[in-house]
Amino acid sequence: MKAKVDAEACVGCELCAESCRAVFRMNNGVAEVQADPVPPEAEADCRDAAENCPVQAIMLEE
């Protein structure tokens, strides 16, 4: 699985970075992906982060 963040859409709420530290981190107030591909053990948390993103800025590619 791969994750991508739409930096233009991201509002910097940090929800993804808090819920899935293995994949997301904040950089200057915008989320970014730090693990590519997503580690298998982090896939469930990554899906949760994408589903809970308030502006749907996270895209997942299976």
C-alpha cells in the first residue's frame, strides 16, 4: 500500500500524524508521508487516518 497527501488540501489538523506515526509526520504545518510503501503493520492505522481526515487529503493506493 502507498499513501499520498494532497498538501494543497491539508489543513494541518495533525490527526494523521497522531493516529499513524509510522507513516505520517508534520512538516511546516502540513502532513507528509514518511514511509513508502506503508509498512504492513501500519496499514490499519493508515486506513483509519485516511478515513478520518476531515478534508480527505489522504489517498491510498492498494
